[in-house]
Amino acid sequence: MDNETDFKFDLQLFAENEDKKTIDSPEKLQEWVDNTDSILADLKAKNDELETEKTKKNEEIVNLKKEVSDIGDLVILSKNSWKETDEKKKADYELGKWFARWRLGFHKYNAPGNDVQGRSIERLLSKGYKPLTESIKADHGEIEKTGLGTPLTGDSSGTNTQYLMPAYLYETEILRTADLISEVMPLFTRKRMTNRLIRYPVESNVAGLTFVTTEVTDKTESNPTWTYVDLSCETFATWVAIIDELLEDTFTDIGAAIRVQVLEDYIKTVEDQMFEGSGSPFTGILNETTAKVYSMTSTSIDDLSWDDMQWLIEKLTERKYRLGAVFMMHPTIWDLLCREQNAVGSYLWLPTTVVPRMCRGYPVKLSDNMPTASEDSSEKAFIVFGNPKWMWLGLRIGLEFRYFDQTYYAVQNDENFWRARTRFGTKIAIPTNYAVLKTGA
């Protein structure tokens, strides 16, 4: 390279202004190399800065996920979600986030009344929450019940002494013995009622054949006749009043509990009208005057025997009446039959897990709404035998359950209402198809 011209060559470099550069000497070449090193250094510094920022963002995401998980572990008192405002929901979230951090131990380094970032929670506490700053257990940081302040009473008597956040685990279920599913109600025939009263024709006399003795003998006229059965519906209803504070301060779903109670009473009411209705508004099978009756020789229900059950069956004198028939009685009545023993002391009926409950070859269905063994009196009807399909349940409106919170009382007294309502009717379509067992006179 003796000649400087040997260094002359065209090298395309595009700087920020995209001008064409020509390196025509060793000095310019060295200058270009130095500039390139500087540019590479700047690019590396920028890359390191981006990597650092990326790492910080990832750490923030991890912390945020952990914070959300902590908040998910909280049990905050359930509110009327359909009535909460956006501001209230936000307040719930902020308080939950603060309390989650408090549980993690951050409360040791922050003054009461502020969260870990120093933001005041007085606004949250002013929404009705109690401060959680007293009686911290030293071993694992739980809150004593006494540290939650005054109980949040939900009624005028002050009996609802529940707190904002439980110191110990409170069950959300109400202790109760739920009614069992009805054995007899599914056997009733359901009639959809398009009006409050429907009239059904019932066969009375039928057309029949008569032997014609000779070709010139007149034929015998036989005209069928019909009567009718009226199926009507009536309204059954109730309402329950409750205040907002109780709903807000309890851990139990009050509405769901009331719905279950009303549903159970609906089944009880239907069965009671079907069996023991006295005509107000409906007449049950035990009070139907045209049903077939077998009376025991004894005036006491305790003297019930298997022979009485056989005599009751024989009251239905034709096969068509016995087809699909079942015995219907109270569980305590069935207990009397289960006590019966033969001459050697063996029980006449042995319960098994395979054979269903039977009596003289017919199924036995139990109802808690039939007369009990303790309802002992003369001429007391207490067992029914027959096909349940002739027991009609007319449904005009099913069990309706509604909630009212936009009333004058809601404004003035924070009082809201649940209303349950149904319209149904019961009818023994053909009472003569049944046999009823009574005690003696």
C-alpha cells in the first residue's frame, strides 16, 4: 500500500441523515472504526437498559399475581351484590387488598389506618367497616374476636351478633332437619289448569248388550249417562319481611333458607289437602263420604293387625280397582304393623334392602301428613288403599317466589320482602275407587 489511492474505495454507510460517505484515506477509515465502536457501545447500553426494565416488569407481574391470590383467600362478608354501587365494590376490593397484606405481616411496619403504600383507608372504614387494629395474636397473627369492635347487630333486639370478619370459622348453613322427598306426591295425577275451574265428565251408566231371544224380539235400549267433576284452584301465599342490615351482617343465605322452607310447606299443604282436607277449601280422601270403608272391631289404632289390611283390600271387589293400588299411611302406623309377630315370636314383616316396602303384595307409601298412631279416636280414618292416579293435583300457577326491595318501607325502614304464592287445587276424581280403614265406633 504505497499509494494512498490504494485506500480509495466507495463504502456505503448510512448515518442518521442517510448521506453517502466515501472513505479515501487511512485517517478516515480509523475515524469510521472509532465511530462504529461508539455506536455499538450505545446499542449495548440501551439493550441492557431494556433487559433491566423487562426484569422489573416480570417481578411486578409475579407480585401482582401473589397479591390477587392472597385476596382470594379472604372471607369478606357477603353483600347484596345487586344493590352495590361501583364505589362500594371498589371499596370492598381496596379493603380486601389491605387486609391481605396485613395478614402477610406488613402491619408490623405501618401505622394503623394506612396500608403498605401509605394510602389512608379511613375512606374505606367510613363505609361501615370496623378497624382491625387490636388484639393481634403473637404466634400467627390471627385477630381475636374482641378486636373486631362492636357486633354488627341486624335487628332491633340486637340478637344478630355477627362480626365483619370472623375470628374463627363460622358455618354458613342453618342447622335443621330437612323434610324428605315425598313418596306419594309424585304418584298424583297433575292437571295443567288454563282456568280457575275446569269441569271433567265422569262415566256413570254405560251402554250394554242384551240377549235377543228371537228375530222378532225388540232390542233393549241402554243409554250411557255421565256426571262431572269440577277441579278448581285456590290461592295459597305467605310473605316474609327482613331488613337490609340483617342480610348484610349474616353469613347465611337467608333467601335460600326461606325458599327451602316454603317449598317443604308447599308439599305438606298439598298432601294435607289431598288426604285430610275438610272442604276448606278442598275435601281429602279420608273425608270423602262415597269412598268404601272398612271399620276395625277395635276403637284403638294400636290394635291394628295384618288381618285388617286384608279386609281393607277386599273392599275393592274388582280387579280394575286394585290395579296400581298402594297403601298410604303415616310412618307410625306402619311401625304398628312391623311389630306384629307370629306364634313363635318371628316378625311377620322383615325389612330388607332388596324387597320394597310391601303389604299383602301391594306397595306401601308413607306420608308425614297422614294421621299418626297417637291420633287415636273412634271412627278415625287413617289408612287409604287405592290407585293414586285418581288423586288429581291441578296447577294453575306453580310455586312463585319473588323479592321486593323497591317499596316505601325499603326507603324508610330498610325493610324488604319475600313473597311466596301458588294457585293449585286437589280433587279425588272417583272416590269410590278407594277403600279407607277406620277405627271402630
